[in-house]
Amino acid sequence: MLLIMFLLLGAFFIVSNENIRLNVTEDRSKFGDFYYSWIGGLYEKATGITGFVINSEWLDYRNSTKNEIIVRK
């Protein structure tokens, strides 16, 4: 439900910011171009963030008795 609301809100922002009238055929085509470009940008950013999170070191490898950092090889 939140995803649908987010996508509709994005569509409304595109229509209002670009002054698109959806009852005109040329404007509907322009809207489709803007909307799919926006969706593509969201996908690219999401994959970049996901890749960063996956490649991050989440565990601190310290020796609990000596408090030294253990380097993984």
C-alpha cells in the first residue's frame, strides 16, 4: 500500500512540476518518459545503496582479551 502511494505521489509531482495535461496525447507521452526515467533512477539508487550495505564490514573483529583488531585474510 505504501509503495503504491509513493508511486502515485511521484506521478503527481511529475504532472505538477512539468505542467503536464494528461488529456493531451503528446503530454501523456511526455509523462511516460518522465515517469519511467524517474523509476529507472530509483532503481539505480536502490541498487547502489544495496551494494554498499552488502559490501560493508558489519562486525568488529577484536580480540576480547587484548582489545586488538584482528585482520581477516
